[in-house]
Amino acid sequence: MTCPRCSRTERQIRTETEAGATIFECQFCLFRYNEETPQPEGLLEIRKQVLDLAAGGLAPAAIARQLGLSVRSVMHWVRRASEQGDGNGDGVTSGGRRRRPTIDDVAVNAGVSIATVSNYLNGKGRMRESTRERIRMAMDLLQFAPNQLARAIREGRSNIVGVLTFGLNNLNDPGGDSITPPMLQGLIDRADTLGVEVLIYTGWPQNFQRYSSLTFLSGHVDGLIWMAPTIEEAMLKRLAFAGLPVVALLARSVPDGVGYSCCDNERGMRDLMKHLMDLGHRRIALACCPYTSDFRDRTAGYRNALAEFGLPYDPTLVADNGWFARDYAEVFDRWLALPDRPTAIMTSDDSLALDTIAYFRSRGLRIPEDMAVTGFNGQGGPHSFITTIRQPFTRIAEAGMEMLAALIDGASVEQCRRLLPGDLVVSSSTVPISAS
């Protein structure tokens, strides 16, 4: 059916039967009619007058009053004309692109005040159900969506959390050992159960300078997850000082005001040390990168384990030269030249362990018979033969998201700092020392 008043064909509702005739109601202009209702005389002429007045700058409400029409009909004709190109119409920019409807347009279309529409959107005030229905229909007709960013800034809550992460540019690495996928899985799964959206900021840690603190303080996000921030990260301090809820993943050394979720690195190193000692090793060296909080905790765990198990600390068996085995070449050769050289090397992660194994094999040593090697991470793939600590990456991320939500809701930072245990995974890179 076509409404005789506004010419709309959609949302024409059959309401009742009266004197044998079916009555319809237009859900746009609320006009009631039956199949025999004639078209108003001069409808095309009235429509032309509406478009002429609109082209002259007259507001739809004023046109409706002047011509005795409903505001809905006026808005429909003007919008339809603009869509069909038979007039400048309402809602079209000078470049031909449609203008997004505003709360003012909704108010005019519904025949209510802007304040009434605002109250409807914010669930405030009392109003008749018929008024609510007119506003709902106006929003539907105009395809109006509230400006969520403006509302977020006004209300102080966007229901979006940011995630600053690295590793998204090597997800297709055939090695399949990236820690980023399980971390993202945990973050997104938990965000979904908490009913919040995730906005991802990407890059490598050394390139995070392109983000400023204002990036995260502009109101787009309610809080931030920061994966493995560097030690003494200046922007992390600024965000905490500004009051933004922040949780760091894979880092325990964070500024005041920042939560964290990470593996218990010191406990993991203790478990590895005990495993090596149970195999008979007593000269145990450490190659550990110094650049992150987790790696520093692993160095501390190594020293604490030596003290716990009664082994002397030998600074000549500790190296923190960098990320890769080539950074340690000089130190490794010096260890090999010692009269009492180490029989085992603990490394800061599985990748360094793999490089270390390759380096000693290039020097003619058998791994693990001549040198046992351990790693840390437990992501499998090419590292699956390395004795290591498997970090619960997905659970670390889930806990981080849970604690960020708690911080946003007002929990104390002390309640939002958590260490999760890793699992010792024994593989073929370590054997009893008697097997050498």
C-alpha cells in the first residue's frame, strides 16, 4: 500500500477493519486510510511547494505549519527529492555527499524539542510512549546514529579499551612461534565476555614513539593494555599520572598506578635451575638480554636460585650482551676456553636458546651432551626440542583484560597486579651430566 499523505510504501500497517474496509496506518506520518481513500487534490502541487520552500531555506517545521502538513511528510519529500536529484534538498553537502543527520534533524522530524530527543537518547526524563515512538521512527527514517565519541567524552566512558601491541606484521611466520596470537586471543575473548570493544594500536616497541600520550587520553578509550613496555617507559608514567587505567602485560617493573599481568619469571628460573641440578649440573651460566622487565626478573631468578641451592655466584658466567647469539660470540668463546667451563647455559628465551645451540654446534660441541641449554616461553614450533618454561600467554592476557576492567571500575592498583606460574617443559636440549 501507498500512503495517500506522504507517498511511502514501506511500513504501512494493517490496523483494523471498519465498515467492511481494511484500515491502514502509515508509520511515518501516522495517517490512517483505507484502499478507497482518494489522493488529496493537488498532491503534486503541494509537493512542489514543499520543495520550493525548502530550496528557499525554510525549515521543515515552518513549511509544515504553512501548508498544513505533517513535519514527517515534509521531511520525507525533501529527503526523497535530494536522493533522486530533483533539488538541493536536505542533508546533501556541496560536494554531493550526504550529510550525516543530526539530533536537530531528529527533533524536527519527530515534532519535538532537541532537549526531548536528548532525554530520549540518554534515558532521562519522563515522556509519553507516543513521543518515544515518534522519536524512534524519526531516527529510523533519518538513519540517525548518536555520536558515540562525543557521548564518550561527555560521559567519561567509551566502552572501548586500547591494546598497544607488537608482532602483528609477522603472523605468517612459518615458525609459528609468535607470542602475539595467543595474547590477542586472550584479550579479545575476555573483552567479549566483559562487553567491551578493543581498539588495537600496532608497531614494534622501538616505534611506539609515534604515539603520544594524547593518543590515549583523547577519550577514545577507557583504558589501555600495553604489551611488554620497555623499562622506564616515559609515556607509561605520563599515562599513569594522568589517571588513565593501564595494565602492562609481560612486565612487572611498572610505574606507580599501573597494573600488570605476567609470568612468575623468578619462579620459572628456579624450576629450570633445579631441573639442571637434578641432572648433575653445577657450572651453570646465564645469557640473558637486559632490555625488558621480564628478562631482568629472569636474571634475578637465576641469582636467587643459585643462593637457594647453595651454588656460588660467578659473574664471569653471566652475560647480558643483547638479543641474539651473535651478540654473545665473544663471551661464548671465552666460556669455552675456561679450564672449568660451564656444562649448562640458561638463556632468556627460546629464540636465544635456539641461536645459542646453533652457535655451539658450529664450534663442534654436541648439544646436549657437551652443553645443556634451556630457554623460556614454550611456544613450540622450531623450539619444541628445547627445555623451557611454558608461559600461559592466553591466560596472562585474559587476566590483564580482567584487571583493566577492574581498574576502570575503580579497583586499586594493588588489586590489579598478578603473577601467573609457568610450566616446566623438559625436552631434549638437557640430559644428565653423566651422559656426556
